[in-house]
Amino acid sequence: MSPPATRIARLRLTQFRSYKAAELRPQSDTVVLIGPNGAGKTNILEAISLLAPGRGLRRAALDQFACRHEGGRADGWAISATLDGPQGEVTLGTGQEPDPTGETRSRRCRIDGEPVGSAAAFADFVRVIWLTPEMDGLFTGPPAERRRFLDRLVLAVDAEHGARVNALERALRARNRLLEEPRTDPRYLDAVEQELASLSVAVAAARLETVRRLSAGIVAGRDDGSAFPWATLALDGEIERELARLPATQVEDGYRGVLREGRPRDRAAGRTLEGAHLSDLIVGHGPKQMPAAQGSTGEQKALLIGLILAHARLVGEMAGMSPIMLLDDVVAYLDPARREALFATLRALGGQVWMTGADPAAFAALPKGAERFDVTPGHIATAAI
């Protein structure tokens, strides 16, 4: 039985990207946005992705969200989403207020009009996961992309993970700056390295736990005949290997020693050469028992979809609510059989799904009840599926 679903009942955009003002009131669990390239379909998904902690599916800076006026001037922007979920109706809002002085303002978040510290507070009401074309090269790209991908998986089940990762990056920058100075008080370095070791172990432990849970879920639902093959997952990193055999406190102590001994080497390199910030997510094609990177483009796409679907199940189990799924231009590159399999699997997951595409024919196999919106630059209109 699927966990209870959280659905967007109304989405309102104000001065966001290509939309001066737009509103959608979906009535379905399956929402399809159809329009030509550049019409603004992904902008709608991006707005929904900002209901999750982090910077959204494009990882954009705050000043990139605002709708541009003549002369390039950008005012504030706002997103409001009314949700219907296990806790009843709630309205989440986020945005950036305009500032006539031109100074940068921070992003604000509200729940039913009341200010909250960040979008991490939204996790009590909604979880959001996504798949975009930019992720297609995940298995062949650099480790940094896979770390980012993994951290997004962790963030969907642990809303505080983003804060830990950001703190880790700040600690790394602080240590690197201290190492650049010709004379640095060792006590300062000791203090920064103590914090860095603690954060590195916390981040690595959270990643390991998510990989463990996700792998267990994949094994439990394993189907060698599925259109979306099951994946094998592992983390490659010294801290992760140490955590597999030692208590976290001992791993912290050991990493502090590594940092202390590695100061001359890291000073010469201009960066910290060991730690969780360099770990890699190793993904394999389970049925073929080969590294994901060795698969064909189609195999990699199917494997990635299977991994996202498995993650959606995990999020539902851990959060007690089915996540909202955002699939940007995914079905266009699938054959008819895989499209049907995807639509059937999404329906079984039970959560609300938002999909985009340029060709309505790609969604012909959708079950009854799906809802279509036609998107043109700056405008959204209801249409027949």
C-alpha cells in the first residue's frame, strides 16, 4: 500500500522566471505540461523544486529567479503552493522581496503566512524529487556530480543534510585560507580541523545510511525483467571505509590526524586532498553486473530512472508520505514499452507527478484522469489530454 500522498492543489508564481503572474489549479495526480522548447515548462518544475531544501533543480542563484523587465531590471519573486496532504491543507510560500536600493536580500519562507527559518521546515508537509536531462551524464561525469546527486537523495529523507554539507564546504574553505597564510597559529588550524573532521564524518555517515537503505529497498523490489534495471550502489571514500569498521568518534580522531599530518602537502596543493568532499558514488547495472558507465546511453537512462523510482519508494517509506515527482522531458527518449512501464510504475507509487514534454503523442499511454496544461511563453492554459 502506498503512503499518503501530498498534492499541489494550487500553484501561484509571481515575477518568477518567465512568468509575471501565473496560477495552476491541478485536479489530478498526473500533471503534464506541453509546449515548445523555451516555453517555460521547466520553470514551473523549478518553482515546485524550491519547496524542497536547497537551490532547486537548476541549482540557480537567488537573483536568477526574478522575472526580468525592460532594461534588465529584476524585482523580487514569489512562489505560493497550497498543498492537500496527510496533515490537511497548508500553504507554503517562498521568495525574495524587492529591494529598491539594489542590495541582495535573502530568500524568505513561510508556512500559512508565518515565517520559518528555511525551506527545511517544508519537509514536514512535502517531499520533492526530480529527474532532469542534465542528469543523463551522471554515470560518466565527474565524481562531484555524483556527490551532488547523492546529497540530493539524502536531503529528500534528511532535511538537515544540506546544512551539514554547506557547513563542511565552509570549513574546507576556512582551512584552505589558513594554510595559505605564511604564518598560521597551529591552534587555529587545530580548531578548524576539529570542526572539519566532525562535519566530514557526519556527512559521510548520512550518505552511507541513505545508500544502505536505498540498496536494501532495491534488493527487496528487485526484478530482473523490469524495463528499468536495478542498480548496485557503493560509496568510495576513506572516511566511508573507516565508518564501516569503526565508531564515528574513532574515525573523527583518525581524520584529524590525517589533516594535521597533511598540512604541508595540502598547503602546496592549495586544497584539502582527503575527506568526504572527495568521495564518489559507485553505481552498477545490477542485471548485467557491470559498471553503469559502461552501459549504452539507453541503458544508462533506464538505470537512472529505476534509481529515481527506488528513491521515491524510500522517501515515501521514511517520510510517511509519497513525494511529489518532477520529470523534466523524460518520456521523449523512451520507447513505447518503457513509457507504458514508467506510467504504470508512477501510478503505483501513488504520489503526484509533474511531467514536461514538447510532443503530446509521447503521453498517449497515460491512464485516464491525467491533466494537461499547454505552456507558451509567460502563459499556462488547461487543455485536453
